[in-house]
Amino acid sequence: MCVAIQVMNERAAKQAAASAKMAEKIAAAKRMLQLGKYTFEEIAVVTELTVKEVETFAAKEDT
């Protein structure tokens, strides 16, 4: 029983870390988009997001 709880806690911690890392990438991409100096491809390389994801954030910023 304790092992199962430990495994669940480890999974939750990994998911939380992944979510935090993705949030950081998104925030960086949005800042770069606001500067207006970078192409979608450059933002994707720097943030390790896909070009499609960057394009999606850019479209949301425009609305």
C-alpha cells in the first residue's frame, strides 16, 4: 500500500514539473511575441515549442 502511494506521489510530482516547465515555455514565447522581433521559427527554437504552438499563441494574442 505504501509503495502504491509513493508511486502516485512521484507521478504527481513529475506531472507538476512538466506543467511548470510548459508554463515557462509559453510565458517566454508570449514575451518574445510581444517584442515583435522574432520569427515563429526562432521562438520555437528558443522555447522548444513547435512552430504550430507558437502560431497558436500569436493568434490568441491578436484577439
